[in-house]
Amino acid sequence: MNKISGMGVALITPFKTDKSIDFDALSRVIEYVTAGGCDFFVALGTTAENPTLNVREKKDIVRFISENNVKKLPLVVGAGGNNTADVVKNVADLCDEADAVLSVTPYYNKPSQRGLYEHFTAIADASPKPLVLYNVPGRTGVNMTADTCLKLAEHKNIIAVKEASGNMNQLGYILRDRPEDFAVLSGDDGLTLAQIAMGIDGVISVVGNAFPEEFGKLVHLAIEGNFADARLIHLQMIEIIDLLFVEGNPVGVKTALAVKGLIENELRLPLVSGSEVLFEKLKKQIRL
């Protein structure tokens, strides 16, 4: 596939009050973010509450997104884990309808950098689709260094990294030394403007679920080099972005989508719905 760029949306998984998947609501969200200027979809990531979905549900979600992808935007599907052999065994089945696979650094095990290299190499060797690395030490307990990322970037089936360490110097080394065809994507909505100024290619966004038009415009203006106008949008959205993460992800963005009437404010345990305080604060912001 071509180099991934622009605003990708890490799609949420809407649930009904009985906690079953609400496919009608998912259809509304897909239509909403597509109309708002989404450049590519990401399914089955953290924002989708991936750990609480069974294999059948995961396949149904990917198939549904693919069938409702009217603009045929690139679809990246999450397929990671902390059991390398299990990921290698299942990656082909999970990504059958995907254009690329997003695979997170193993959580809880806390592997060494050599372990991370061997883990992702094994998945890239097994995957029939290109691999996007995902570094998010705040969730996994392990950071993939710039050196490890760049070493993996030489693999013919690894095409990008979603870098969510928040470490701007680490990001800088990756950007300085990456292969020309290797994409670097932000995993932090609040840092996206600054990181585009450094040279990243786009973002896999949580905010884009609820504010695709506004955040997509920010991303596209910045990529075009219009930082003055992009900065104005960024400053206008600071409080909203903070609110979307104050009670965790995807709690905040699901609350915002519920305020907008697109979904029910339902999550699966161990996550719980956003508080009434958060609901009212987002309601105020969305009405502004």
C-alpha cells in the first residue's frame, strides 16, 4: 500500500445497554468521520476496547467496517499481543480484509529491545499485510527505542510506526534516520501539531471520532505548512482534547459521541462510562 498519512481515526466500538456491539451506531460513526475528512481507518485498537472483544466480534467488526467503507479508505487492523506465537498464528486470519496491521509492543512481559526486535520481526515475517509498529509505553510498560524502531524499519514488510511515547527527542531521532518510505504517525492528539512541524506524516487519532472535521482540518493545514491557521484550531481544541482523556480512553471520546447523539454512553468492564461531570463539561464545549 502507499505511505500512510493524514488523519487516521482509531474507531471506537459502540455498545448497546446490554453490552452487545451496536452496529447501527458504528455505521453512524463511520459515516460521520468519513464525511469529516478521515484519511484512513484503524480498527481493533485500544480505542476500540480490543481486550474485551472476542475473536468472532473482532472479525465481525472488521468485516462491517470494510463493507461500510464507501470511500474505500485504507483500513489498518490491530493485531498484537504479548504472546508472539499466538499473534503469529492468528495475524493472517484477523487482517484478511485489512490494508495493513497495527501491532503494539508486548505488554506486561516487559521484553528487552532485542526481544522487541525479534517479536516484531516474527510478526512481520508471518503477516500477509504490511505492519505498522505501535509504541505506547504508558500502556504497555515498555518503550521501543529509536534504535530498535529504525532497525525494524529496514524490514521489507514494516512500513510505519505509531509513536506514542510522548518523547519528542526519541521521535526526532526516528524522523532524522528513517528510511524514505517509512511513515511516522503520532499517537498523541495533543502533540500532533508540534510533531507535524517536526516532520511526521500524520496521526492515528482518538479525537477524530468525535471531532473529525475540526481535527482533520488541523492535521491537513499543518501538513500543508499552514501552521498559523492550524495553530488557531489547536488552541481552540486544547480544552476538548484534555477532557477527552481526563477519565481515560475511550471513556472521554465515547462520552462526547453520546453528547452528539451518535452512540450510547456504554463501555465494557473494566472500563465504565464517563461521569455526569464529564458529560456536562463536554456538553458545554460541544455547544460552543
